[in-house]
Amino acid sequence: MGAAVGVAVMGRRTSPWRAALWGGLCGTLPDLDAFIDHGDPVSNVTLHRAESHSLFWLSAASLPLAWLVAWANRQRDRLPRWWLAVWLALVTHPLLDAMTIYGTRLALPFTDRPFGTGSLFIIDPLYTLPLLAGLALALGRRPARLRWNTAGLVVSTLYAGWSLIAQQQVAAAVHATLAARGGAPVPEARILITPTPFNTVLWRVVVMHEDRYEEGFRSLLDRAPTMRFHGYPSGRELYQPLRALPAVERMVQFTHGFFRLAERDGRIELTDLRMGQEPWYSFSFVVAQRDGNPGLHPVVPVSVGGRQGMDVRASLRWLGRRALGADVDPPPR
């Protein structure tokens, strides 16, 4: 994205490879915060995409960075254009991140709220390939045909917009299912709709209740007007004695309430239910344990998330079949 934006903004004012190089570097800068160790796994996860992804701080840094880029290229007379290119390369990074479910603190220092529409998976070839193809065609031709780069940006942007439309189509099926079952309405804040890996055809839905959560999948090719859900315990009875722990507080805010607590061998694990699917989740942490004395005792958080033991091939086969509309359950654990 940063490289394509750099080429689009600079046009013929500099060589396309220079614009791509500097745009790509600037577009990468926000994610350098991943190398900062905040002391424990929970802090490292929840403090990623913070100040380095703030639109305010990135805008403040754009002018000095642009001056350095213009100076390095001996084009200080083109500083205004370099400034625009650098600023756009910087801010489009967190804006795109905010379309994933992770959570991006776009509005720091004014609010600490992590934003995320959840309409794009963090890796989606259908978004990335148009950018890559347009940039490659623009840089690989002599003379450079910059319209290919522009076309790639347009296609990828339209695809990102499509993801929001697809998400709303799935939301309609979710609400139809919940209405058909009757009972008290579920607030929007307790319904999570996010795409499965690498596509915007098959979507994962999580519905949080007071004592449990439900998971279901919806393909845009499904014919049935409603969905099937499977229910799981959320372990909320463990929340009250642990809610004051800093790690728990951070994860509750970070997940917007989409979390699970479970006790295994005397250890209390807190799992982010937004990234992954049953029973495989990216982020799960031990936050407390029982040591023979009454009650629960906090511990330094330990990461226990991941997909160790997952049958990747079987999962990908299921992903393809389910995306095409086959009403089949995910592979067993």
C-alpha cells in the first residue's frame, strides 16, 4: 500500500522506483512497534497498533520525515509533494489496519479506544494482489505506465469497500436467525462478524450471552435464510474475582468483551475470541492460578495461544467447501 501510494502521489515528479521505495518504507514504519517489549505477552499484544498507528502522531511526524526524504533525493524543491506522499503512506497503514478485527488506536492521544470494523482478514490475497500487480506493471515497463498502479489502488480500494457490504449481508442473516429463535434481543455490541482467512465469502459469527457464547459460519453462497450456531461456556463466573487484574482489564478492553475464561489444571486462561475459531485461537494467556490456597492468585501472564496440533490441510479443505455453501462443520480437534 505504501509503495503504491508513493508512486500514485509522486507521478512523474521523481522516478517510480524512488517513490515506491520511500512509500514502502514509510508504510512499514508504524509496524516497527512490534519490536518493542513491554514486559509481558498481554502488554505486547494490547499495546501493538497504539501510538505508532495514531493518525495525529503520524501526521505530526510526516513533515520532518518528508524533509528527510526530499533531502536524501536532492528534491527539496518538491517538498510539498513528498510531504503529501509520506503523509498518505503513513496514515493509510493504520486506516487499512482498522478494517481488520485486531483493534487500532487511531485517535490517540484523544482516546485509547481500539477501532476495528472486522471486514477484512489480516491477510487477503484479493486485496493484496491488485496492489502488487499494478505496482509491478508500473515499475516493470519502460517508460513506466503509472496508470497500472492507479488501477491496482482503485481495485483494492473497491474490494475493501465490498468487504463492508458483504459484512452487512451476513449481519442480516444473523439477525434473522436470532429473531427466529425468539427471546431477548442481542445488542449489536455483542455480535461479532468477521471473515474467515483469505476471503470475504465465508464469515465467522460470534454471539456473546451472559453465560456462554455461540459460534457460527455464514457463506454468501448459503441458500438457507438462517444460520446454525454451536454454544460454548464463556467462564464468566471466573471473571469477578479476576476483573481487577491489570492483564484482565487490558484484555477485556482490547477484545471489546469477546473473551473466554477457562480453568485447566488449576490455571486460568483468558482467550481472545475474535481471532481464530473453535478450538484454535491466536491469543490466549494464563492470567491466574490456584496454588492450594483458597481463591485465585495472579501470575505473570504467559502466552498459550496458537494452532499447535491443528490439521492445516483439513482446515483449508473445510474452508473451501464451506465457502462454496456446503453446510459442514469444521474439522474436529
